[in-house]
Amino acid sequence: MSEAAVLTVRGLRKRYRGRNGVQANDGIDLDVAAGQVVGLLGHNGAGKTTLVNQVVGLVLPDAGTIALEGVDAVARPDEARRRTSIQAQANVPITGLTPRRAIELVGRIRGADRAAVRTRTGELLDALDLGPWADTPAEKVSGGIARLTAFAMTVVAPGRLVVLDEPTNDVDPVRRRLLWQQIRSLADDGRAVLLVTHNVREAERVVDRLAVLDHGRVVADDTPAGLTAHLQGTLTVEADLSPGAVDAGWRWHPAVREVSRGRNREVGTVRAEDAAEVVRWAQGEVAGRRLERYALTPASLEDVYVELVGDEHRAAQGRTAEVAA
């Protein structure tokens, strides 16, 4: 364990008993250091939630170790929870409270000074643009405002490790940007942040490292630059097909390597030196009404994710990315 490590996971295994005997985690190694945002990416059933639940002492591993600042989190789950703040995927019910009151209550429960909690609550309400709803009963706010409130409750008096499970769900695009800024600032202030997300394109802006889980195993763990290094000189090309184009025999330009396909959405890669030719071809396809739109972008973490876990999850990733755009 490095001196700066807050969370250290080694050889973590968990199999759920029952007829199917799902191997949720299969020998996971993971580190999250102070000052880092580590993204944990994987499809549904990859083992992300099981890993998080073991870190905070809600599920016992079958094998392996979990240490929080050197403390055995398996043997001392109460200490693990004290050192950790978690925003779960499902919001904590706060019926009967306002967002301001809910945030302040959590801060006091975590032992922070009353005046400090009041100040910090005001800062979070302002930073996340929650002022108009700060004193509105929780049952009258939208899902996005409730999600932002849950985030503020998590970080009003944060532990050394902050675990965020899909924190941007239901949040509108403007406030998502504000939320990402607050996530980054947590690490910049010295916290260790473990971020569970499907939103690869937006998370790419704030993560220091990304760990990709597939069928309970870490299949990649590196910086964004390290993960995308082999794709330098490659562009991603996305095409929205006109209705009936595939049935009419539509095909990619020969210079494009197909990566995945969805409903009227095709994604491929092209070498940078072939990009100009592909753009001319795509413009002709739009003029001929075989394409509705196209876009060329630098290769991204999303492309790396698709390479690692296969095309079967691309459709869900594409839908998430469209919501994020």
C-alpha cells in the first residue's frame, strides 16, 4: 500500500449462493489514493455494486482484503463506515424535510460543528444551483433535485473516502456540469473518490484513473491517457442512418472499421490520414439522404470500454451518451 492510499483492495472475491451461484467479484485489486478520482466502469452485473457494498461493510467477501487507511475494513466494518461517505444509487428518503434541512442533519450526524455545517450547506446549495429549492419540502422537488440533494448530503462532512454510485442520474445537463466540478474539488481537497458511473464521456473530464470491470474482474486500470494511447491517430466516426438505409444496402466507406451498431446508429473507427476522404463520403451520404448526420471525434475512453467488454453493451452506452450530450 502506498503512503497516499486511502482504499486498498486485494484479491477480493464474492460469490452469491443460490441456484446460479453468480461470481460477482473474482480477484479484484484496486487502489484509490488521496487526491484522486478513480472511475469504476462496467455493465450491469459486472460487480460494481458488490464491490462498493463490501468496501462499506454491507457485504462480507469470501476472500481477499480491504483496507481503509490501513484499517481492516472486513474485520472492522464500523470503522470502515466512519471513514467513508457513500451516495448510493437509490436516493435516501427525506420525506418531511427540505433539502437544506436534510443536508444539515447529515452533517450534524457525522459529528461536524453546527456552524461549519450551516456554512458548508450554504456553499453546496449555491455551487449546485439548489437555492430555489433549498427550503421546498422534499416531496415537491424533482428527481434531479433529489439526486443533487443526496450528493450534498454525502459530501457535507465527507469521510476520507467518498463513494459515489451514479451521482448524475436524473440531473439536468447544466447542473451535471456543476456536479462534476464538485466531484473534482473533493479530490483536489485531499479526499479519495471512488466514482461508479456509466457516463464515460462526462466522467472522462474528471477521473485520474479508470478501472473497467467485466464479469467480476478488473480488465483495465490506468489513466485516461494510458488507456487511449493505443488509439492515437485514430478517430471515431458515428453515423445516424436514415430510416430504411440498412435495408437498402447501406455500407461504411472502406476506410472505416465498424465497431458497433444500434438502432439506426453505426459507430466505427478511421485512421486520421483517411479522415478527409471519409468526411467527403459522409457529406455525399447526407446529401443522398442515406445518413441523417455524422460526426468524427478523437478516440475516447468510451471506445476503449467497448473494445474491452464487447459490443453487447454498446447500445446501452450509446443511450447514456445521448442523454449526456
